[in-house]
Amino acid sequence: MFSIVRSMWLVFLHMFKKRVTIQYPEQKAKLPARWRGRIVLTRDPDMGERCVGCYLCAAACPVDCISLQATQDESGRRYPAFFRINFSRCIFCGYCEEACPTYAIQLIPDFEMGEYNRQNLVYEKQDLLIDSQGKYPGYNYYKVAGMAIQGKEKGAAINEEKPVDIHSLVP
Amino acid sequence: MDDATISHLLITFGVLAGLLLVAPGLIWLERRLLALWQDRYGPNRAGPFGLLVVLADTLKLFFKEDWIPPFADKKVFVLAPAIVVITVLLSFVVIPFAPGIIVADMNIGLLFFLAMSSMGAYSIILGGWSSNNKYALLGSMRGAAQLISYEVFMGLSLMGVVLMTGSFSLIDIVEAQRYQWFIVPQFLGFVIFLIAGIAETHRLPFDIPEAESELIAGFHSEYSGMKFGLFFVGEYIGIMLISSMVTVLFLGGWYGPSFLPPLAWFIIKMFGFIFFFILLRASLPRPRYDQLMEFGWKILLPLSLLNLVVTGGIILWMNTH
Ligand code: SF4
Ligand code: SF4
């Protein structure tokens, strides 16, 4: 009997507590920096596309919503000819970001992607590619990878040893 | 038509319109208050303070498919929701809101109220029965048992008030409380009537006939659209009815300090109890079915009998001395 009255009193006191509701459109929720939302494709510090079209993200995606076509420019850099994410299927699991070897594909804290037309949820490369380095500033894949492109020979990357001359016997 | 007829008609339609306007408003009130007690805001977007949510709710109910299950007993199925609204509205006939503001002053007002609230049980029983659905039937069986048992204590708990007044007329009962509200001498009766009243309107925590977590929606599982809406309107008017009855019987009806008009006092007291009902809903869990029955028959019945016997004894003693 006493506990009934007590619980009613305690519930009544909740009238004067702080509200937990976030009045959304006027008041934005504070999203953590690593919140998994809209997907972007980032760029190198020197504004080259980071994505090398390796298909790892498309393979990792559990709902198969990424499709792309790799190609190569005249300097030897690989890049996707098209890159398409169907956000009406994406479950924002972040596996694509984990799979990506070049930090190209990243999930950012933004969820306001509502559309009236389902087709508008299919984002093309120009919708995805941003002029920023995203969460990994300073990272440049071709500067650390052993792959030769125009303007960078084999062995010229950071921390990379000179290539072994297989025709010489000197160690 | 003479003046008396016109004013009587005005009062009748005023009461009817007032009830039918306030009942949907209670939906808003309940949602806002529940939200308040759960650290939320509740509906606050549509219109000032979210009041237009009532309109949206009603429109939504009207546009829902009005479905009668093919396996239902059609005539009874359609009739059942109307019964609850009709009986609670009829009960309001005898409630004196203020001096002169009453639809019909019957000398058996209290009995009329009890009769009407028993009739309300038919809506639950018939609604559940005609739905031909096992959950609905279970709900209506529970509802019937609950309403019939709590009816007993409800009637008994009021007899103390009747003994002290010597009349079944609600106006006489209010006037007998001019100097002292019956809540003081009849505190036990007040508590029992309040509990029985909650059970009578099958509001939480005594919403055992509906019990969402066990019976989907109990006796109105199969109802949709405005038929479902009628059950709700009936429930909300029922809350107002029990609140007004408590006010009339135990809190001195329209009496109060004279800086406010009598009607205002009545409405303030009534809304106080509506708040209390909603607070109950916000804070207490639903008892098990057998606990409810046990509580009724083993605690409330002896207590109400005791109340009756003691009140009667004291009145007898006072009359003979
Ligand atoms: S977040 Fe998950 S579902 Fe969405 S594109 Fe990446 S891997 Fe696919
Ligand atoms: S976004 Fe990353 S994982 Fe996907 S194709 Fe480009 S480089 Fe590979």
C-alpha cells in the first residue's frame, strides 16, 4: 500500500525533471564523430581521388548495394569510372569503410537523406565524391604504396626500400 | 415554448456538447500528462500546445477502414460500441454540475447512475462475444467478472453517503455537504468508491479486459475505425463520469470558497480526479486477474460492509440520543 503511494509520488515528481526529448528539426542531436551515416568518397591531400577501384567494399557489403567499375588514367592511377551506392538498400553497417584499403570510402555523421522518390536514393559518384580528406587527413595512398605511377618510381614511396636488382649477385 | 423549457433544452444540449467536446480533449490531456510524467513532451506540434492532435486523431479514425469481420455477429457487433457511449452519457443526466445546471433531478439519481454503469458492462460483453475471437472473448469474460464484482462494492460504498443524507437524489447529497464534505466522515467509502470507479471504467491499472500485453486489445481487438473510437469516447466520458461522481458524492460538488462560481469549483475538482486517474495509469502496473478478484472480494467487500455497518450504527445511535 505504501509502495503504491510512493511510486505514484515519485512518478508525479517526474513532472519537474528535465525533458529527454530532442525537439528534432529545431534542435539537432549531437552525433559522435564516428557515427555511421551518409557515405562519402574522400580525396588525397593533393586532391586526387583516393578510391583505387579494388572492389573490396562492394565485396564486403552485406546487402550488395555498391557497384563500381575500375579504370586507369594515363598516369597509371586507378580510379572508378562510375561508383554507385543504392542508399535505399544500405544498412549503414560500415563494413565498406573497414574493407577499404585506401580510406577512400567513409561514413560520416549525417542522416538527413530523406527523399520522396526512391530512385533519388541511388547516389552516383558525383554525389559521393567530396573535396575533403575526411577522417584521415594527410593520408595519401600512392605515397605509401609500392605501386609505380607517373612521377613516382618504384622505391620512391615513404619507408619503401629500393627495389632489389635481380640481375646483381651483391646482397 | 416558455422560458423554462428553453433553458432546460439549453442545459441539456450544453451538457451534451460539453461532454462530447471535452472527451476527445482528454485524449490530448492524457497524452501530454503521460509524457510529462515520462520526461517527454508529448504531442506538441499540431496547433497551440499540440491541441490539434485531437482533430488529427479523429480524422484518422474516420478514414480508417471500417471493417466488420466476416465471422462476427454483425448486428451485435455494430451495436456494442454504441451501448457504452449511450450509458455513460445517460448517467450524466443526473449529475448536478452547479445549482440549476442539471439535466434531470431524479429522486433516485444515485440508483440511476449505478444502473447505467451496470448496463455499460453489456457493451464489453457483447462486443467481445460478437467478435468471435478468442482474445476478445477472454477479454469480455474478464470484463464481465470485473465489472459485476466491483459493482457490488461500488454500490455498498455509496450507501454510507446515502445514509448520512437520507436521499438518493444527487442534489440533496451535495446540499448535505454544505458545511462538511463527505470525504471526512466517509473516508473509507471514498477510497473504496474510487478504486471501484477505476475498475468500473476499466482504466489502468485495472484495464484487465483490454490488457494489451496479454490479450492484444481484449474485447475490442476486432474493432476498427469509428467503432473503436466509440469505445474510447465511452472510456473517456466514463472517466469524467467517475470523477464527477466522486466530486458530487464526497467532495461537496459545487461547494467551495465563493471567489469562483460553483460550476468552476465543480470542474476544478473533476479535473483533479482526471489528473489522478492519469497519474495512476502512469505509475502503477496491472495486477494479475486473480489478484484483482481477491483484492475485491477479500478486502474491499468486508471493508465496505464494515463502513456501512459502522455508519449505520452511528446514525442510529445519534438518532436515539
Ligand atoms: S555501410 Fe554496409 S550496407 Fe552500406 S554500403 Fe557500406 S557495406 Fe554496404
Ligand atoms: S572505395 Fe575503397 S574498397 Fe571500395 S573500390 Fe574504392 S578503394 Fe576499393
